[in-house]
Amino acid sequence: MPITIADVAARAKVSKTTVSRVLNGKGELDESTAARVRAVIDELGYVPSSRAVGLARGRTRVVGMLVPSLTWPWIGDVLQGAVDVLETERYGLLLFTCNRGEESMRQFGAQVSAKSFDGLLVIEPEGTLDYIATLHRRGLPVVLIDDRDQTSGEIPSIGTTQHDGAGSAARHLLEIGRTRPLMISGPERFGCTQQRHAGFASVFADAGHPIAADRLFVGDFTFDRGADAVHAALESGVEFDSVFAHNDLAAIGAMQALLDAGRRIPQDVAVVGFDDIPTAAHTQPPLTTVHQPLREMGEAAARTLLAHFEGTPLPNRPTIIPTTFTTRPSTVA
């Protein structure tokens, strides 16, 4: 039979409340009594329920994390960064996705009401930002891992340099003599799409090579849409010497379409992506891309939340971790 708090209390000849106070460091106790209780705990090998101790302290030592889906190729890196920090600090993680839409959000809401976690990390599922902001205003500590650049500053967030990252891709293409890029964007309503478009286009415009409308294709961050954009450009006779896709999946789709059409990469067309997902280093040829600090963003978000639990105010402005640029053979042979 497992040892219980009642067993400890009986052996130490104190109340269960006294044992609880020793475990949680609460209340003024005679040191000799506290020492006797600790000795009995060691003697019996009593291991308190982490959940019970957490509740007694007013905490669960669990962090919630809400994400759109685990199928997004970069989610794993962000999640791993957060988990590395949480496990080191002996916190658990309660993970929620929005795979089933409203039903998923109802289940998530029930866990919020039950106070099943101390704070929340969020990669924003589309359409949930107002709800998350309401939870934050009502007292739930929230840190947004902000790949869409949509925050007003109300919710603390960890972001990256979307605009500058895309600008680095443009400067690289210009440096290797490519002046007619095809750009495959993400959904126009996303903040990251707007930032990446502006950062890339402004560098080409400043260099005297504005991007013509027929070389702009609206995508959806998928392999298929990246391939479709290239097929459409080739069929319509659009001239281009490079491709910048707003994420790596679309860039990989574009590469496949180019290879299928007999175009050499990078000799005929150079290709650049954005994210630096693990697959990017293993395409044929390996993909040049803007590296998002995904794991670092997860780590920073978790540290921000845990610091708040220890009394540090949540920041009132975004924490920005810069992108870097990774050159591979899809642009330089």
C-alpha cells in the first residue's frame, strides 16, 4: 500500500495539517516538530502528490500550450524549446490543438475554467486572438509565440524579424545577380506575410528592380501551392530568374515544379525559402533559407512565463529574436 500523509501524521504524532505545512513551507512551526516530521517522511519514504502540493501552494506547476495543429512543420521546434525549459524547472506541459475546431476550443475552455494550468503559451490558432486576450485580461498569464505579427502589445509576445529576414533574402539574390524574382507569399491576412512581402519587395525596389505584379503569387504555405505558382508562371510565359517563397514548404514545392519543367537549380533559377525547417537541409539541392529561431522562441516564451510565476512582471513589449540567413546550393552552385 502506498504511504499517505495520514501515515506520516500518525507516526510523527501530529495532524495532517501540520504535515502539509511542513511539505509546503507554510505557517510557523516549532523547528523540532518540523524536523520530526521530515525525519518520518524520510523514514517512510513518503512521496507527496505533486498535484496536491501544487494546489496547496496555489499552483499546479503545469503550463498550458495552445497551438493550431501539430502537423505544421515548424511547430515541433517551438514546442521542443518550450519543453526543454519547462522540464528543467520541473513543470509539466498540457498541450491543446485546434484540430477539431469549436469542439477543441470548448475542451480547452473547460480546462481553463478548471484552472488546470498556471499560465499559457500560445501559437495563435486563427480566429482565437480575441478570446486569448480576454483570458489574459481576466488574469491568466499568457505569452504569445507570434509568428503572425498580429499583436497589439496587449499580450506579451516572442517574435522574430520577419521584415529584415525577407530583406536578407532579397539582398542575397541581388548579390548573385538575380533581378527578376518570383515571389510566392503566404495568406495575405497574416501579419508575417505582410512583413515578409514588404521586407523583400522594398530591397528590390530600392535597387531599381521593383517586382512586377505578374511575378507575385498569393500562396497558402503549402507544397502544392508553391508548385502551382511556378507552373502558372511558366505557362503564362513570365520571365524569372529566382523564387522567394514565404516558407520552406512552398519553396520545396516550387523547386519540384522547376525540376519537373527541366529548369536547373540554381543555374537557371535560384530558390530561397523562409523558416529553415529540418527538411530544408536535405532537399535536392539543399534549400537556401531564412532561419527562424524557432526553438529559441519556444525557450524564451517558457522562460518569460516561469519568471512571471516568480514575481517578474510580464513584458509590455514584444521580445524579438533575430532571424539569420542560411546559404545552401539552391542559390549558389
